[in-house]
Amino acid sequence: MHVWDARVRARYKDTDQMGVVYYGNYYTWFEVGRTEFIRSLGLSYKSLEDKGVMLPVIESHCNYKAPAKYDDLLLIRTKVKELSGARIVYEYQVVREEDEVLLASGYTVHAFTDARTLKPVNLRKRCAEYYTILENSL
């Protein structure tokens, strides 16, 4: 199973008045995690979009365990949890690098869709090479 750690630093603008990272930022970090995960496989979302395939989020979840704070260096640990021709599920852990404390965990579910019509497509058939690389990461 392929797992990738992307690094982000909690910036001042990411925090609320209490100095705690605002909860919505975790979804931005999930996006960073999955983008860098795909790059770590030698792929890119841009190349998939160039082939006419988009991956809209159709479901998301985040479980907050401990607060991230200003200037924390964070690891966004990402892996593919499930893959089918029609969709992909990414799983994330947000970990403070300094002490390896798990701050949040979650997942996002994405449909493979035609870029023009946004109707579902089967990635196995549309982009077999891309699908095979993803499948091998499981």
C-alpha cells in the first residue's frame, strides 16, 4: 500500500482568535494531500483533466481529535482506501510532525466524470493506464 506524506505549515491566517486552526482548513489540506499523493505516483490531476476526466468530491468527512496551532508543521498522510471504475476514496491523517500526534482523520469520495458533461465515466475504460497505477497503489 502506497502512503504519501505531504507537508504543510499552519499559517497565522489559518487560525481563529484562539490561535487554533479553523476546521475548514483541514479540507484544503486534504486536497494538498491527494494532489501530492497523485504526483508521488508519477501522475497529475492536470493530465487526467487533459484527457477529459474530472473528480468532483461527492462525500467528505473529518474527525477532529486535537487542535493544530499556528506554526505547527503538519503531515497530511494520504492513501487510496477504495477504487472502482466509477469512484475513488482517499483516506487522510493530519499528524503534527514534531510529536506524531494525530490531529484529525478523514476521507473524501470522488466520482470519475466526463469534464464536459459531468456524467459518470468508467476510469478503467477511459484511462486504463492511470487506473492501473492507482490500483497498484492499494
